[in-house]
Amino acid sequence: MKIVTANRLSDGRVIYAGVDNQPVEHIDQASVLDDTAAEVVLADVAGRPDVFVNPYLFEVQDHAPSGRDRLKERIRSAGPTVGHSVAGGVG
């Protein structure tokens, strides 16, 4: 099973294709698709560059990333990593 993901043009945030191929922000809202449906949805959102930037497919199991890109997709689904470091310094 697969999910379509991309970045949103307006702010660069990670988005997913949800119901009716509408952009959603949380992986739990994304449509989980078989291979054939995933290719159709990917083609649809690729034709909407005003919203979806560089869309692609990744494998999931129950809305959880799986397959070879699972670590990357887990990080992307958790939100921006900027600002999550501990304040304080080196030195």
C-alpha cells in the first residue's frame, strides 16, 4: 500500500493526498492506496504544481511508513525538525 506525499508550494510543509486528492497535513488523514490507484493519484497531484511540489509515493503499512524510505518518511511526518534542538551551546 502507498501514500502520495509532497511539499506545499505556499509554505514548504509536508502534505499528503487525502480524500478526493485534497492536501492534508497529517499522515493519518492521507489516503492509503493500492499500486494502481496510487499511480492515478500521483498523476493527478503532479498536475497541480500550484499546491503539490515534487509529489512522490512511499510504502506504508497502516499509515506507518515502511519499506526502504521508512526513516525519512517518519521524520517528514513528524513535522519540521528546525527548532527542536536543545537551547544552549557548544563551548
